[in-house]
Amino acid sequence: MQQSDVQSFIEKVFTQVLPENMQGMTNQKDGSFHKENKNSDLPLQAEVFETHSYVFIRIPVKDEVWLKQMKLYHTSNQSIVEGIPEAPDRHVITLPALVKKKGAAAQYKDGTLEIRLPKSFNSQYSEIDVSEF
């Protein structure tokens, strides 16, 4: 069998065996990232994925004028894109992992805006005591 035959056979087996919501995790070209969302599920046809250290958002930019009129924000678990394609538009993208408050960067190249957010590994949680009434 050729490598492409083996690959198509494996994909066919996975589509038959795995539930539909689990199939997105098997579409990795290499083991370096986990693809979280499909383009159709996200605003602006954005692609979201994470590596060990970062969460990446890639947004196809149809018009370079968008770069001047858009505003980018983020919280620890969401990215917000305002001003594109029209001025009052606001798009919220839920992130697959918590990210740090500082250190985000955005870069435009070849019709794609790539936003890089460093992951936060400091998960602070507190135990809550349950008392009887």
C-alpha cells in the first residue's frame, strides 16, 4: 500500500468509529498542535489552535483596510475582534485554553492576520467547604 492509501484508510476507519465531535482531534498534520475549532463554527472564518506554549488565532483578511479599522482585545479565555467587516461589528472567539494578560502579538502576512497569545499555566483555584444547613 502507498502512504496515501494508508492515510485514507485510517481516516475512513476513524470516521466510522469515533463520534463526530471527537473527529476534529485526529486531523493533525503533525503532533505539534491541537486543532480546537473548525472555520464554520467561528466568526470571521477564524482558525483557532494551541501549541504547548501558545494559543493561535488565524483570521483571513479580505481587505487590508480592515487592519486599520479593527480593534483586538482579549480576556483570559476569549478574544474579541471589533470593527470588521463593518464598524459596529463585534466578534467573540472562545479560546481553548487560558492565556496570560500580557505578551500577545498580532502579525499580518499573505492575507492572514495571526494572533499569538501566550498560555497561562498558573491555574489558581480554591477549595470550597460544603456545610450542612
